Amino acid sequence: QQPVQSPQAVILREGEDAVINCSSSKALYSVHWYRQKHGEAPVFLMILLKGGEQKGHDKISASFNEKKQQSSLYLTASQLSYSGTYFCGTDYNTNAGKSTFGDGTTLTVKP
Amino acid sequence: GAGVSQSPRYKVAKRGQDVALRCDPISGHVSLFWYQQALGQGPEFLTYFQNEAQLDKSGLPSDRFFAERPEGSVSTLKIQRTQQEDSAVYLCASSLGVIIYSPLHFGNGTRLTVT
């Protein structure tokens, strides 16, 4: 079952913050986050396992709320290079071997 | 090392033609996935290999779609008697596959247009 991402689109000025959410109606084992620029391959950002851990690098971080079956991606002090479409990919059990992706959130960062 | 390589980058086929899409995964990656991405949507799972074994093909939309990975490296996705609804970007991804939470490394995809 496909996870639901929100918002569908967001426009920011450089330096502003954004939060992208990914919700599932089924119990999650792990959540992956990817960024895809137009005409390019999705690029892996980070992966979170159930347990509510938070990960991050640079000014991009994410959390996983197991009770809510939700993951959130936090982008702080956004840069022009952050523009693109962000996808969450969800795994529902340890033997899935595949991810189910949301429809994406398009982030546009303007100078 | 090199990333995941897909060819051709673009393919135009007339309805009814057969097409073959190739994927060269990252060397040493055990798992290989095919996804279909329609415009404005997220990648949708088609099929999954672990080495040469096709472990899951539940996402293949019809029996016109066939995938293989005979030697556990290069994979080919074949679509027979293409239809207009097959038009999409076909993404290949590979992962180490040693543990379930291995990140996916995607290729740039093949954009298939069926006229």
C-alpha cells in the first residue's frame, strides 16, 4: 500500500526551513528518503529503521515515529541545490526486498 | 566506481513492437530492482532479483512484461507487443542486498514512448 506524502509541493526562499511528511496505514519496518532532480535518477539521502531514531547529515535530517507510522524529513536553511522532488520509500517487513514509494513532494528553493 | 547504467536512455516504439531495456548494476550488488515511473508519480515496483533468482515479480503489469538476470549481473526488461499505456520511465536500481536496509542506487532510467 502506497505511503502518502505531504505537502505535494512547497516553495521556499533560500535559508528557509521545510518539513516533508510520509505516512503509512500499515506498520513500517523502514523508511528510505530520496531526492530526484528533473530527468535524473533518484539519489539516496538516508534510511531509518523502526525505533524512532533520527538521522541526518549536513542540514537535512529525518525522524521515524513508529506509533504514528510516519516519517518526517527536515530541511533547514535550505539551499538552491535542495530543489527537486523528494520521495519516501517504505518497507513493510524484513523479507520485502522492495520499497513502495509515495508520489513525491516537489521542493522549489528560490534565491 | 561506476554507478548503475541503463540503456538506451530513450526509446520510441510503435504500438505492437517488442522492446528490450538493459541495466548494468554496480559491481558486487546482489539485489536488482526494476521500477516504472509515470510522469509526476513515484517509482512503482515491477520486479526484484537476488543474484540470478527472480524473487518477486508481483509488480509486472501483464504477461507482456518479462525480466531476466541470467548471470546475476546485467538484467534485461523485455516488453512484448508494446501498448501506449506502457509509456513511462523505467528505472533500474541495485543494492548490496546483504541486509534489508541497503540503500537503492538508481540508474538514470530509460524513457519509453509508445506511439
